[in-house]
Amino acid sequence: MTFSIIGYDPETEALGIAVQSKFIGVGAVVPWAKAGVGAVATQSFANPAYGQDGLKLMAEGKSAEETIDIITANDDGKEYRQVGIMDATGHAATFTGNKCYDWAGGMVGEYCVAQGNILVQEEVVTSMINTFEQETGKLADRLLKALDAGQEAGGDRRGKQAAALLVVREKGGYLQANDRMIDLRVDEHPDPIKELTRIYKLHRLYFGVTKKENILNVSDVRTEIVNHLYRRGFLLSKHVSDQDLNTALGTFHHVENFEGRELGHGKIDKEVLEFLTSS
């Protein structure tokens, strides 16, 4: 009762997985990935060992096909399992046991692999592959659009409940301390893909890099900034000096976790301003 897609970006060498299921907390079970090694989506009576063992085998140099052969060889329940695997260079393979509930199957595309079970129709998987291949931009955006296309094609026959997005890249995590560039989950929601997309946009806002064209002079939007900092309690008066305004703006950045977009005295990120005025 799950559909997922694994994708690879050859330019950034990022690997990612997007998944939706009528299964609470699906993000804690299905997606496994390690930068420079590969990614695994284990589902349909999911065997979490497929994730751990699959990554270990690929780290040892096994191909995606070889990894699937090995992890399923000694599994008595393999005919009820489904798994998609991609190595660190984007080569992929998928496996669907012959006892998985219809519709069940998988497909390998260019730098992507998708699979699903208990689906409304095969087009759920083909739509994910086609959308991923046709879309451009960041890997996470392409994965989410592909997942949404799968839902539009019918999705999980039993309905919707949870979704997750995992993207890894060398030193891509917070403070470059690990490889978890994006690790977002919607554990229980009536429209989990839409909610996951909303959270992802927030993640991109908080941790994205300020675009050059989005750097604004505070002096050009001073009245707007003052009004909204006052409205939100960061200023006690609308009649403030530039220094007090700068201090209040800095406090706002820190309270809202926008340290990464703080540009210093006299400058503000357009996206941060939009957040300030709309929140």
C-alpha cells in the first residue's frame, strides 16, 4: 500500500527518495540512503533489513541488481516484498515479489526508479517516472512533483495517510555535519503529499541560500519592516532609530531561525521580508 521513487542528480551527486502510503509514519520504514553509497526503498510488508543490508552491500561495491539478489536470497518472505535500489552513480533496479497485492510493480527510468503496490493502476508508477524525467531543477522538487503525479494517477488504492522526503549529499546536512540534506516526514495527514510539499518549501526558506536578486536595502522597505516588526512585538514603537531597527530585525531573524539568511546591517532577504509580512 505504498508508492515511492528514488532519484539521482548527476550534477550534485545527490540521492533522494519520496514516498507516500496508507501507513502511518512511512518515513521511518521505507527510505534509506547514504551519500556516496546509494538509496533503498523497502516496502510491501517492508523488511527494514533491506535498507541496512542494501546500503552495506553497495558500500562494498555491489551493483543495484546484485544487492537485490543478495538481500532477497535468504528471505522467506521475499515474495511479499517490494524494493527499489539505486547506487551512487544512478544505476538502479527494482524487485516486486509475486505475492504482492495488485496492482504491484516497478520501473527503472533515467536516473530514477519507482515502485508501488496496492495501487489503483500501473500508471501510478509510469507517471512518476515520466514526470521525474521531464522535470528540471532541484532533485527534491523533481521527486515531489513525481510523487504528486503518482497520486494524480490514482495513487494507493487504500487511500492516503503519510509521506516522506529524504535527500542525501556529501556534507549536505546542517552545518555540513552529515549527509542528510533533507529529511522531512508527514506521519499522519489527510493530504500528506501536499503537506509534505508545504513543509519542504519552509525547509528551503530556512536553509536555502539568498539569491543575489533578492537582496533588498532596508532603507527602501523601512516602513514595511517597521510596521510588521511592531505588529509582531519586536518593536515597542514605530518611531525608532536605524540602530534599534537593526537590533529588532536581528532578533526576528534569530527567533524565526533565519540566521542563514541574515545579511547584516542595512540589508534584508526578499523571501524573509515576505515571511515577515505574511506571518
